Amino acid sequence: MSGAQTGGCLCGALRFEISELMPAAAHCHCSMCRKFHGAGFATIVGVPASQFKWITQTDTLKTYVAANETTRSFCGECGSSLLFASPRAPSDIIEVALGVFDDDVPVLPDAHIFVESGAAWAAPRDGLPAFQAGRNSPLVNANVSSSSLDSE
Ligand SMILES: [Zn+2]
Ligand SMILES: [Zn+2]
């Protein structure tokens, strides 16, 4: 399949193939993503569940369920952060950490989300829309208005 993308964890025990990525990706600054990824934010892309396929065994795959019932999956051997799922999101979408793909993927993150709970040292400086919480919440960067985005 020409557009197939592969990725996996650091130790290689868990590898996947994806034949179709969704165009929208966001940088999530929430405290759970920060801790799970050990980073200023997590960059996550949606994938139709039917297009996601493990190409290794999944013996080392572990899942952590947070207090708000979101689940994060990782490799129990090397600790790589791989997948995110929320019971409030469509169940036919899998969210995959953009950093675990082998090669560059044809996706450009277009927003920062949950910036209000983010670390000051990782505050967005790239001019992308930065939302207080989810994509439907108010923007924190007043210089980027949704109307100026629409006119481009
Ligand atoms: Zn691993
Ligand atoms: Zn998050």
C-alpha cells in the first residue's frame, strides 16, 4: 500500500502499520499527556481504527487508565508512549503519538490544546491557535483569531 506508515516503540517489541492518517493533529499540553510522555506536550494524530494494524505480537503492550477514564498505552519493556483513547471520543478512531512513527508523516499539527494546564516553559510560540482546553474552548493567544484563520 503506497501511503502506509510504520512506527513502533523504542525496543521494537511493538510495531504497527497505518494505511490512512487523519489530517488533524494537535499538541496536547494537559498534565496527563505531559507526564505520560515526559515532555512539554504530546503530539497526537487520529487514525481510523480499521486502518491501524499491529505487525508484531502485542505481549508487551500495557494500558494505563487515568481517573478521568482516558487510557494511554505504552510498551512495558521500553516505556515508549504509543496510544491514547478517550471514552468520550468516537470508538472507531485510534489516537497515535506522532513521535513514534519511523519516518516523517504527511501531517502538520494545527493547534495546541489544554494550554491552560500546560507548563510555562513549553508555552506555544509558533503562532498556531492555542486553546484553553479542547478545540471548542476559548483561545489563549488573542492575536490568532478563528476569523483570521478562516480568511486564509
Ligand atoms: Zn518497546
Ligand atoms: Zn492531553
